[in-house]
Amino acid sequence: MISYILTLCLNLCLVLAASRTSAPSGALVVSKAPAKGQYSKIQDAVNALSTSSTTAQSIFIEAGTYNEQVYITPRKAALTIYGYSENTADYNHNVVTITQKLSQNEVATNDLTATLRAWSTNFKLYNVNLVNSYGSGKQALALNAAATNQGYYACKFSGFQDTILAQTGTQLYAKSYIEGATDFIFGQHASAWFSSCDIRVLSASLGYITASGRASNEAGYYVLDHCSIAAKSGQSVAKGAYYLGRPWGAYARVAVQSTTISNVVNAAGWHIWNTGDERTDHVSFGEYGNSGDGAAGTRVIGTKLSKAVAITDVLGSGYVSAAYVDKAYL
């Protein structure tokens, strides 16, 4: 029995540690080297795809840094974008980066600041770093996930304020890296499951990880499951400078469970929206089975859950067969 379990674990690790260094059959190829790809810009490859076809589509991106904003329009077919990787299980091996630095100083909406504007259902992204390098001062998104049934696998999301807008429907973020300082996992309507993600905070006098904008008793829910929360390597972050979240909406709902939380998180855990506009009467901020110095303290707003939130409560009972869910990352 023990040998069987070890063999099973080994096989799983081998599956997850696979490389993807060439384009899958039928994929459009983007490359900084003209000899390797059909397109030099990711947006050009997206634009070349049909929005009316129902046949699954894919794009493969060769190694490199792409300085552009990418907009994925709504389409009927499932779309998968793969980044070149020699170890698809680990974001540390990512060699594809999409970066730009738009903020709401230059454009009118959160969406228009995003490095990736993902407006298509049944969308998956693998092994790509999304960066908004604007910095502090204004909303500046790395990702606007604006449609249901989206999955992000071994990706990196880097920003400062509003890094990820998880806005609509069901979404899955797995084995990924998420970085920011102010409300950097936020949105209004999505039910988003964050599985085994490394959440890293930047130097700031006061910071918030989540900002749920749930405004009524709708389905929206953010769950951080088996994640880790700590300061970004090389950043000086004071003990207690951060909160797990604050309520952007009056019915904000967030759970943090089975997560390692360092002392960057304040003993109070959760925060009001603003003085005089607290928005705490109907919030559901919960924790279960967390560890680390930041998991201890007196939670005035949040509560201890009696059991962990089930993934089916967030992604639905049929999630295991959903096309956007890659079970190998769970």
C-alpha cells in the first residue's frame, strides 16, 4: 500500500512538472523572434482568432517580455493561452511576461488599466506573468477577469493597487503568485477559488489583501485555500501592517482557510472600509484552520468558521468536469 501511494504521488509530480516548450497542435504562435512565430504581438494573435467559431482555440507564447495590453473579446469557443515553460507546475519557471503601466490617471475605468482584459468565457491561462508596473497612487490592474468559467494556472500577477479584478462568474486561480498592497484581490460578482497561491505584500504603511464588492446576498465569494501570505522577498513590511480584507460592498464575503499567514497581517485580521463608512453590518469574513503568527489575534469583524468552505460551494457541484478547471493543479 505504501509503495502504491508513493508511486501515485511520484506520477502526479511528474505530470505537474511537465514542460511545454513547443506549441500544441493548431495553436497560433507568438514570438519575439520572427522565425519562430506567426505573430510578434499577443494582441495580433488574439485578433486573428474567430469570435464566432465554436471550435476550441489556443495561443502559444514563446519566451520573452511583451510590452502591450491584451484584450480578449467575448467569443463562442474556449480559448487557452500557454506560456513557454520548462516546468509548468511552478510559476518560478515562467519566462513569458506581459507588462504595461496604465493607471486611472490615463484612462477612465479599472478595466482599461488592465494588462490582460479577459472578457471571454471558458478561458484558461498557463505560465504567464501579468505585470502592471505603474506603482502606488491609482488603480492599475494586472488582470480584469470579466467573464465566467476562467482558470489561471502557475501564473504571476504583479501590481500595487487592484492587481486582480475577479469580477464575474466562477473563476479558479491555482498554484499562482499574487502581489500587491491595496485591495489587490477585488471585485463585485465573482465566485473565485484561490488554491495554493503565494500571496505577497509590498512595503506600505497600511494595506489590504481583499476587497469584496458583494452588494447583496448574491453568489459572490472569494476563498483563499491552502495559500501562503507573507512579505515579498526583499520588501520591508512592518508587523501588522496588513489586513486580510475590507468590505468594498456591504455584503462582502471572503474566507481564508488552511493558509499560512505571517506576522504582516494585523491581529484584528479584518478592517472596516473607511471611518464613517464602515460597511460591516452584513459582511461574512471567515477563517478556518490557518497557521502562523498572523493567524492569531482578536478578530472583531471576522469569525472562526466551524468547517472549511467546500470548493463546490464556490465553483459549483460540477466543477470537476468543467472545461476551465485543470484538476492537475488542485
